Amino acid sequence: MRRILFPLIFGVAGLAILVSLGIWQLQRLAWKESILADIESRIAAQPVALPEAVSQDEDKYLPVTISGEMETGEIHVLVSVKQVGAGYRIIQPFSVDDRRILVDRGFVPTTAKSDARQTGAMQVTGNLHWPDEIDGFTPEPDVDGNIWFARDVPNLSAVLKTEPVLLVARSNTDPDVTPLPVDTAGIPNDHLQYAITWFGLALVWAAMTGYFLWRSRASSESDQQ
């Protein structure tokens, strides 16, 4: 009995830890799904006018409709679209009364990078957004070639001389530009896979513990004989 007591305690403790980690990931999954549901509800809400004082914390994903003038001058952000390939997001300044903000008009293929696009008076509906697209592997923009690798709102606004406010269009602003509206697809939610991994490890641990205890007991009985 003493020979198997320590392995039994060790095995049960390890199993409890692995199962608790799996349960924790299921709790995190429910939490993340709740957050995603709130974001999706906010994205799809009825559009409002552009707030006078925009807050990144309070107004992220806020649906907005603006009327004004799409100005000339573009920044091209390299992006890849499934089943289409590489291309660019077209970021331009937009005048609303006495204010200027950024508008992400959408996607064009690489072959259309230098094409002329519609400007002037128009109405745009979309969502305010401050994308988190920069990490330690993000290259510096090629300013001379007008190729950026992330929507860095503060830097984009500095270059185009606008407020640090980005409206990602979900309405069409040009026949040749495909809107890429804000959605939750880019928000990671891997908690179910993590839970399955922990529960799978728990099963393997339980099987190994059972096998080790069986071997220990068989060895003990053999010694007694």
C-alpha cells in the first residue's frame, strides 16, 4: 500500500490541476463569447452622428454616419483578403464641418494602388475604430512608396493632418473600392481549443496514472510471491 500511496496522491493531484485548467478555459470561453456578443451588438447598432468629443475607450465600434467631403491624399495599408489576395486599405482624410477625420474606405487590389478614386461631397456610414495591429514584428512604413503595414491611427492622422479618429466604412464610397467593415473575426477566441487540450491531457494523465498503479501493484504482488 505504501508503494502506491505516493503515486496515487501525485496522480490525483495532477489530474485535479489539469481538469481545473480545462474548467477555467470553459469559463473564459463564456466570458469571451459574452464580450464578442456585446461588440457585435454595438457594431450593428443604429448609426449616430459623429460625437463632438470622441473617446477611444467609450466610442470604439460606435456606428456613425458622416456627411462632408472626401479629400484627396491617400495612405495605403497592405492587407490580404481571403480568396482575393494582397491589396491595400485606402485611408483618406474626410472633412465634416470644421473637422477632419480618417476614413478607411476599404480594399483595392495591388494593381489598383495608383488608380484615381472618387472624392468630393458624400455620406459615409461605418464604425469608429482604433485597431491594435502593431507588434514587435510590424515593419516600419515605407513612406516613399506609400506602403504601410498597420493602421496606426496616431501616425496616420499626423501624416494626413486629421484628428486621431478612424471611421471604417461599411457603405460604398467608390465603385472600385470594396468596404472591409469592422467585425469580430480578428478578435482571438481560442478558449475552446485550450479547454479540449487540458481535458485531453487530463485523460492521458489519468490513463498513465492508472497504468503506473497497476504496474506497481503487480510488481508488489510478484515480490510477495
